[in-house]
Amino acid sequence: MIIVMKARASTAQVSAVVKRIESMGYRAHLSQGEETAIIGVVGDDRPIDHSQFELLDGVERTMPVLKPFKLASRDMHPADSLIPLNGNKVGAPEVVIIAGPCSVESRSQILETAHAVKEAGATALRGGAFKPRTSPYSFQGMGEEGLALLAEARQATGLPVVTEAMSPEQVPLVAKYADVIQIGARNMQNYYLLNAAGESGATVLLKRGMMSTIEELLMSAEYILAKGNTQVMLCERGIRTFEKYTRNTTDINAVPVLKQLTHLPVILDPSHSTGKWEYVSAIAKAGVAAGADGIIVEVHPNPTEALSDGAQSLKPEKFAQLVRDIRRVAEAVGRQ
């Protein structure tokens, strides 16, 4: 249920409503707008008598929330959520660009890439220290050593770090080194990991599962939000279809759909959604035109020698051109 307060309702009136909600065993989610406050009632599925809230001072009306993803819904939080990242706000008119290699392979590789993407205009550095791979014989990442190298790259360039945690036990370790914890597509419905990420309070980048619906993505985000962590970004990274000419199929529809359904920022991953560097630029530009708040792109100084996902990685000079192209697209659609 949503409780809409009257315009210019006093702080005391809002507090009284929150106390009433909490006295009934529910949690109150307060969204303060410029003119009015909206209070969401979060808890179990027990029926709630709306009239007891409608009679409280300062309350204008109550409304049911029909969507299952209550905290992620725009019904509960009409304004866009703005997530701080390197002096920027993800979800604002500025398009953010997260770039770096699929995996951290060596000190020289991550530092070279970090400096290159920084110079080209990246907002943040991505790189995997733990790598979930289809084959158990593939490179699995450098672990904590890779996290330390990412932290060194951040120190050298000033770029915040985005990297993946694969289990609840890894969350504190990753949060120690990184600015943003990524939850990958294969772990989108790892509910223990989602709960741990929520409890950490760290900024989370949640990727859509390759065979998951938009609603399932939002319900996974709900797990993180339900733990009190509001610093959540969503990522569309392509879904698995019958098409074989690309690694996945970019669901460009998901960008405007998510922007309508949720207040959470939406990032597009053109690298995983295509699987081929030749298509990355076109899909990245399409994502920005469709309303994405940012892109996350794989960049490697020597893609042919990459230990993972070299085929979809841009060389630094190609990435620099992509940044220039994105600037033009962003300006054309009223973004920065």
C-alpha cells in the first residue's frame, strides 16, 4: 500500500504515519518529493485496513500497490533514483560509461587498460577478479590478488571499480576493494547472494539473467532493496534466443520498459549482449538513444590474447571512438 501525504504536510504528520506503520509490524519506505511525501507500507501479505491511515492528519489518500516488485516500482518511488559514482549521478541526464577488461589478468594489463579508458572518458573501471565460466577448465580469475590490482588501478586513475561477487561469502571481501558489487547474470536469482549484497549497503550492479524476464529481474532487485539497500543499478546484457549470429540477443525493448516500471537506473551491456566487438558500438549507441543511463563495455589492450571474452572486447582506440560517438548520440536525445 502507498500513502500519499497532502502537499506541505508537516514533518510531525509524516512521522506519525511512519510510527503507525511500524507499530503494526510493517516497514515504512519514505519517498520525499518536492511537493509531497509518499510512504510505502512494506511487509507480508496481511490485509491492511486503509481507512485507519486515511483518517490520520496530513494524509491525502491511500493506494494499493499491484506490482509484486513494490520497492523497485515507480508507484512507491516516482522520481528517478540517483546513484553516486565518481562524482556523477547514475540516473541523471549524464550518461555514465563503465569500461575495462572482462577479467584482471596481470598488473600491467589492468593498469594499461585503466589509464586508456580514463583518458578516453570512462566514468568507472570494470574488471573481474572472480569469473563464473561455463567450463571448469577456463580461467577463473585471480581472486583477491585481482581485487588488489583493481584497487591499485583506482588509486592510479581515480576511477571507481566495478567487479563481481559470486557468493555471499565473497561480498565483504569484494566490498573491501570495490566501489560497486556486480551480481552477474548467472547469479541473478542467487537469493542468498542478493540478501548479502543488500545487507552490505554497497552499491550493486544487478545483471539480468540470460533467460529471465523483466519482472524476474525486478523481483531480484527487490531482494536487495528489501534489506534497506537503495543503491541498486540494473543491467540489460542480452537474453538467450534461437539466434546464432550473436552471443545473445540484445533486448533493447527492456531499456524503455524498465525506465517506465522502475526508478532504478538502467545500464546496457553491449559486449555480452552481442558477443562480437564489431557490433558493440552500434548497440551501445542504440541503448543510449533508447534511454539507458549508462553502458558497461569490455576493453582490452590485446583482445586476441585475452583469457576471457576477447572476441567481444574493444581495443582502446575503438573504445575512444565509441565514447566520441556516444557523446553525439546523447546530445541528439537531450542527454550529456
